[in-house]
Amino acid sequence: MNDTIHNPGREGAGPGRPRWIFPLITALLTLIAVGVILLLFRKPVSELAGRLFFQHAARYLPETLKEQFYRRLAGEVSGIYDPIPEPDVGRVMQAWVVKTDRQAEVVSNNAGMRDRRHYLPPSGEAYRIVCLGDSYIFGQGGKEEDRFSNQIEEILKRLGVTAEGKPIEVYSLGLPGWTAVNEATYLTSRLSAYSPDLIVVFLVGNDISDTYGVTGVGVITNSFSPERRRDGSGACFIYLSNLFGTLEQNFLTYDLGPQCRGRWEKAFAALKRLEELQNSRGKRMLVAVLDRPDFTPFVRYHYNQSRMESPLIVTNYLLEKGTLLDHDPHPNRRGHEILALHLLHSLGRLGWLEIDPDSLDPLSAGLSPNAAEPITPEEIEYWRRKVAGERLPEKIDFRRMRPSDLAAFLGGILPDRPSPRALEAPPWGSVKSALLLKRLPGAERIRVEIEVPPAVELYPFEITMFIDGQPATTLLLKEAEEAGVHLLEGELPKGGEAPAVEVVLETNSYLAGITDHRMRSYRWLNIEQE
């Protein structure tokens, strides 16, 4: 039996000169050559050179260097997200990566969250606070240690505050673009694993959108949603208008129609479920909403409608100058500090943490540690009528669209041309398209003009128009010879006094391109009331 240990890493190399140093030098020279080729040539020469380099790296580099090389490559060319098989959660971060996002270093942990610490089941040695939310919990654009969740833990440690005789640790569960449904579903299905003593839910204005999809390179997209798979490109997003070159929010947050109200109801059903489970464990939950005039009233209303019992506070950080990042609209360290202090003052007022208010820096002017007052149906109706009357169009000519029309698009309306020319041609409707109009006094009917292409894969083509959630009319085209311009007409539901009219078109027929996978079904040409 031969007991000699074979060490291929040093075979044939001189003392202190590992065998892989020569292949590494060769690989680096090859990389330089590839760079020169990329500068001098276009496809397919550069593609061939790239393949040759990767083949060389895969064959000759030792495993340790391969791993470093692939990690570096993934960090520079891919996004930061990993899809998971829960449609109402959608994604976490890729675990154990270090990347740059919005000019900030982002380090993910074993849970796919932004933290340098492992997230583990509690040991019983610490009182655990879980902050739950989206980009504010993530700390988008800023340093990890600047987040208000990190500052809460830092302040409590500095003051020597404990809970139930234990030191306090704070976990941050949040990702940019996560909705109320995403975050509540994530923690609900992992409540036993995290076992929080206190949950702090942080709500912001994009919490009513559908779930973002994740592309193959880990980038989020609103071109599809795992939440509603059948709708495909018909998913509804707060920032649908960004497809047309603007970041103006649409009217999903105003609950002006069944599509909007359904998302509010689903969001608060998810939060209510989380609250009930937390209460059943004998533990606590606090809800904080970032104060925005087009969002906060509706949070207060649906919070009341859902019969949630956890305290609701209204918070803000735009109460003084110097609270924003220079390169991003999210809060900087001072902005997060304002939020942290507000939450700590509120928890002290509730008696949930033994904090001497005099030991904390004072609240910024305009913030209160008291729970928000309930909103009345009359107040919420005022907000609905105000926004519909001031900002919604009464009709839209899609052949001559205005930028102001985009706020009416709720989902499934796709530009024919990329920005900045997106308004120059009638947009496509997907398998489910939804929009809102300001209700015209005395109007009795809705008229929608569409153009159906002659592509054979669309036929038989059947499309149904829904007005305020009720089926109004159906168009059936049996063969491609019937392609062209068609009119859909439907009566407005009787007794409707709502300030807005919601129109939804649904079909199962669609076409797609070789490289453009959007589900396109017809073109919107015109919509009006009469």
C-alpha cells in the first residue's frame, strides 16, 4: 500500500511556486487579449473570444480561484435577487453575496436579507425585535449600520435598556419593492423560525403593487408577476408608468375600483393574519406608516376595516433639512435616526420597552408617539373624490396620449415603442388591462375602441370588458380575416356614485416575439364615456 500523499497543487513546481501560477498568468493574458478584441471587434468575434476565455478558466484554474472568479463575475454582472417558490413572497436576496446597489455595499446573509449576521432561531438569551418592510428596512442607497433598525439596537445598547431581563437584538426583514403582502407572507410562514417578541411593520406608498418578478440574472422586473401567473404581462404595479418613461405613481393606492380595493384587502388580510398569529403567541406587533397624503388616509381606513388591534403610528423623516441621501431619494443616517427615535418614543409610551423618554433625543416637530386616530368613511370619501376630480382623465385618445394619462393605467398596458417615444403610438393591451377614468356626470355608457392584429395565433379571439368589476360586453372574432378596429360598448352599472370608473379588458389570446416575451393581445385606440 502506498501511503504517499499526491499533491497536484505542487507537483512539478519549484519551492514556493504553486503549479497553478502559470495557468493563472496565461488566463490573465487571455483576459487582456479578450479586452483588446472587445474594443476592436463586434460580434461574433468578441463572443468567440469570451467563450475561449471561460473554457480556459474552467479547465485550468484551481477550484479556489474558480470560486473567487465566479463570485466576482456574479457580483458584477447580475442582480441581487433569488426567486423562491412562494408566489406571495416572490424573492429574497441571493445568500452570501457582496455587491454594490445604489452606490452602497450590500452584504446578504444566510436568510437572503441584508445583514452581516446570520439569522437564526432565537436562543432565548435575547429579546428579539423584527423590523418588517421594504426598501426602508433594507436601507436602500445607504450604509447597513445607518438603518433605523440598526440604530434602534445601537441606542438601546448604549442606554442599557433590556426587555424581560434580556438584551435586545433587532432583525431587519425587508427588500426594495416588497409589498405588504410580500413582507407579511414571508414572516407569517416563518414565524416559528424567527419567533419575534415584537414585530414592527413599516408601510410605505408602493405596498399595494403586485409582486415583482425576478429575471434569470437576479434583477427585479414588473414585466410579470409570480403572484398572478395567469395574468402574465397584465400584472398591476404602482410604477407602471415607468414603462413609458416616467416614475409618476398611478392610482392603485387610492382604492377607486375593484382592482385597487382587492389589493388593499389582500394586503390587510395578510397583515391581520400575521397579527393574529403573533397575538396567539402572547407577543406584540406595532404598525408604522410613512406619512404621505396619497397613502396614509387609505392605510388608516383599511386598517380600521380589517379590525386590526395593533397600534398604528404615522411617522416621517422629511421634517427637517438634510435627511435625504445625495444620490437617492431614500433617507440618510439622520433620516433613519428620526424614524428610530419616533419608534422608540412610541414603544416607551406604550410601555412595551422600559425607556426613560428623557434619555432619548426629542422627537422631531410634527411627530407624535400616540396611535393614529381612526379615519371616518366621510374623510376617506373626500380623499377619493379629491384625487379623482383633480387628476383622472374623463377619456383617453391613445393615438395622442398625454403624460398625465399614464396615472390612470393600473396594469397590462404596454408601450409599443421604448421611451422617450412611448407616447407616439397606441399602446398594447395584454391579457388583462385595467385603467380608471373620472366619472362623467350623466354618463351612461363606456365605449372602447381597440385594434386586433391579424396574427393567426390570436384566433379565435374573445375579449370581455368589465366596468366597475361587472361584465359589460364580450367580443368574439373567429378568424384572422376579422382583424382590425372593433368597438366594445357597455352600460355603466346603475346607481353608481363613485368618483371613478374602472374598466378592465380580459382575454386569453396573446402573441409574443422571439426576443420580446411580453403578452400582447390588441391595441388600445380610444376610450370615452357618453
